[in-house]
Amino acid sequence: MTAPSDRNEIYGLETENRHLKDTVGALRDEMEKMRIGEHERLQQSLAAASDEIGQLKKTINALRDEMEKMRIGEHERLQQSLTAASDEIGQLKKTITALRDELERRNIEYEGQCRAIEQAAREEVKQLHDMIGVMRDALEGYEKK
């Protein structure tokens, strides 16, 4: 027969064990929510970038169509159109270059943010594993007493 103090201690340890399990479960749930939230933000960023690329392609196609229409016509008008188109092409190339540079910069920034988020998540998981180990050691210490 166990003494009342032993029963109280066992009950306390069981309660603490239950509390620790609940805490671990809650932390897992929170990590999953964070992962899902990050995934959703990632998908939104990718969708926005994809939309922007689509718009740029439409703009380029529209400009190409406009340039083709300008080539139709009289010889003098053709020469004037070619001059204007040449200027416009230069501007478009500059615009495209600027947009590509901006897109590349954003991609690099986005990848850096993703790496930072992944690193933070890995560090948090490690901390949680360490915390679980400490709690497990403490629990085993209580069980040995």
C-alpha cells in the first residue's frame, strides 16, 4: 500500500506530465499554424509575382502589336514610324531591363527572407527539442526521487 504522500506526488507528476503534453501539443499546433501562414504568404507572393510577369508579357505583346501596326503605311510614314519605334524600343528595353532588375532584386530579397524564416524555424524547433529534453530530464529526475 502506498502512502498518501506518495499518491500525492504521483498525482502531481501525472498532472505535470499531462500539462507538459498539453504544452507540447499546443506548441506543435502553433508551429503548424505558423508554417501554414508562411506557406500562404509565400503563395500570395508567388501569385503576385506571376501576375506581374503576366502583365509585363501582355504589355510587351501589346507594344509589339502596336509597333507592327506602325510599320504599315506609306514610305515616309514608315521611315517616321521606324524612327519613333526605334526610340520606343530603346525606352522599352530600358523599362524591361529596369523591371527585370527590380524583379531579380525582389526575388533575391524574397529568397533571403525565406532563408531567414526557414533558419528561424529550424532554430525554434531546436529550442523546442532542447526544451523537451530538459523537461524530460527533469521529469525523469522527479521519477527517480
